[in-house]
Amino acid sequence: YNREHSFPKSWFGGKVEPMNSDIHHIFATDGYVNAKRGSYPFGEVSSASFVSNNGSKLGSAASSTGYNGTVFEPIDEFKGDFARAYFYMATRYQNVIGSWQGNSSSANDVLNGTTNQVFENWVVALLLKWHNNDPVSQLERDRNQAAYDYQGNRNPFVDHPEFVDMIW
């Protein structure tokens, strides 16, 4: 196992703190699967080149998403969790996230260079869909509390999922 930066490190410039250690977007993962994901954006796969034992996929993005690159699709159980982690990153790092777009080609595909919408339109639509289809679970609430106990801050989109629709 290793730790996955669901919001890849290369997107914010590498081992830059506090983003690099921010527990709200770091998840325990299978190291092999995490290496397959690399820095590819999350998305919905139409044609998989790799499928993990739990059903996560890497492959061509579904044309319905409005993106035509390679994406990584987690299992349904975690899609909302990742969406809320991305909304957290956009909010927590609003003062600097607008400058991250050019840090890598994948960051450019996901981020739109602004500090208000933050994400490309296709990403906003995807994250909203995942957020709505995978509501906050007790496991996610417990994780948010543990993050608060460790790090001293919370993901507001776990505590108040209605904030997502109010903002985006």
C-alpha cells in the first residue's frame, strides 16, 4: 500500500506544503494501481486498458464527458469522496490554485486557470455527478473527523454536502 494524492502532486508543483501533506486529498491505495493512475485525471472510462482487482479502470474517456484523453475511473463507492476532495482543494487553496494550470499537461486538462470555477467545464460536470450519485457515507464522516483530529481542519463538503450545489 501507499498514499495516493487524489489531486496529483505534479498539479500543484510537487512536494509543496501544505498541499503535499493535506490529508483531505490523500488516500491509502494499492501501490501498483496508484502507479497505473499516475497523474491522469479522474473520469469515466469507455475503453479500459487496465482494470484493477476492485474494478477501478484506466483508459479512454467516455465521449459523453466532453474530454477525449486517458482517465482513471475509481469504483462507484469512492467517486463522491474524490469529488468532495477536489471541491475541498479548490476551496482550501483558492488563493493559489489558479496558477497551477501550467504545472503539467494533466493539470492543464483539469484546471481552468481561475480561482472561482477552478476546473474545466467537463470536470465540474463530472464532479457534480459523482458528488450527487455517491452521498457522504459514515466512513467519510469518520475520516473527516480523524483528519480534523490530526490536521485541525475539516472538509466542509463532507459536513455540508449542500455547499457543493451552492458554490458550483
